[in-house]
Amino acid sequence: MLWVSTRRRGQTYSGPICVWIGAGMALDLERFHGPDPNTVLRAERAFLAVNEVDRIIVTGSGGNLHPFLPLDPFHGVHRAYAWQGVGPPQFVQVNCTAARHADGRYGWTWPVGQVHSYDRLTVIAAISDPLSGRLQDPAWVFSAPMFRRLAYLSRGQGGHDQYWIEASPTGHDRFARHRITLGDVWQRLVLAGQEQLMAAPPESTRDQGTVYEQLVAADLIRQSRGRFALYRPGMDIAGRDLLVQLVDTWRTISLQIKGTTMIVRGTRIQCLVKRWTFRPSEDF
């Protein structure tokens, strides 16, 4: 299956050029008895939220803030963003596990060991819809040192120290000055003077790689409600970007993903697929 993703006017669209799932895979999909379809698991919510932040920051900055994905995601950093892919990066930690209280406020907790306090580290507290996995306004954005000054510190249920905040989406409280719309989050990651160098959104037929693959992966996980398991190849030599497994079955399909920011003559999407990377087979 060939999947195309494109950006235009600050929005990202993605979808298959042709939708095809083998008859057996489709039949098993109908019979799937996995997680409650009305629940997005905590780990999946975190994955979806971070990729949603990618979408918001990359499109909001006109493609100028480029994301870097950690290979070792256990140090309290989910992404690094560099202006036009070079220069000093801004590090980002995302927490989307907001719990809504009866008075309308939202609460988040962070294990103390996962919150650091170095320069250019930003902490984002976001609200994730438990059904769709989409983020919703507003968000709270803190520099790491400011977060540690403002957040409350207490002993959690497991006996471990934790930071926590409770913030109103509309009222005036100690966190209100850090509350912004999702569309403005990218501006908090721009160093002084960089925005003046803002380039026009790139128009290119070149594959833009990992960003599009991550966005497609997030969409597949969100839409399948946990029924698909996704794998990335250890050696990208066969033109396959994602392996999609129907959970608890042997049924799989491979995807090749191409991304572009160019829309030709209003509605046509133009992508370049190198012939040597396109190897049609029954699993593709």
C-alpha cells in the first residue's frame, strides 16, 4: 500500500492512494476482540500526543522547526526541535495525562526523577481526548526551571515524590500566564532572532521521511483503536516504511509512505517514488 501525506496552509492531510486490506485481514478486523474500543491506552495516548505535538509545531512554524526523535526515550525528553534543522535545539517533554476535576480544572503529575531543570528544556501539559487521542485547547507551556518553581511537590500513592499541577482552562490561577492555544506552542520554542529568518513553507517533491511516517503511524494507531501493531524496518532497503500487523494474528501488510508539501493545480498531489524502492508484492 502506498500512503501519501501532504501539508498545505498549516494543515497536514494524510491518506492512502489506494486502500487495500486482504480479505482475510479485513474479516479478522471485524472479529477483533482487543482493548475496549472506547478507551485509548495510556501508552498509546502518550505516543499519539507527542506526534500530535509534532504536527502542531511543524505546521505552525511553517516547516521551520524540525523534530528530532530520541532513540533512547527514557530521559524525560520526547522531542528536540531545531530551527530549519540546524543550530541549538529546544528539548520538549509532553504530558497528556490530564485528569478533569469536577470544578473544570485539569490535573497532571510527573515523577520527580523525570523532570529536569536545564536550559532549553520545555515542559508541555496538554489535554488529550480519551476517545480520539487528539489534543484540545488550551495547553500549558513552561520552561523547566519555571515548572519546578511553580509545580507542587508531594508524595504520590506509590510512595514516590511527584510534581503536580491543577490548572483552570479559563480562570486566573498561578499557572494562567503559561496557558496558550495549541497553535501558539511553536512560538515558545523559537530562539531570539530565529523567527525573522522564517522561510516560506518548502515546496518539494522529495520524500520528507520520518515526520510523515510518524504522522501516518499515529493515524493508524488512533483509527484502529489498538487493533494494529506497527513496526519500522531495522534496514530500510526494501522500500517498506511500516509493517502493520493485525494484533494477535499473523496477518500483515507493508506500507511505503511518501510525503510532499506540493499540491499541483489546486488539488493534485505530486509525489516522487523512485523505481528501485517500489517493489510490488502480495504484502505491499
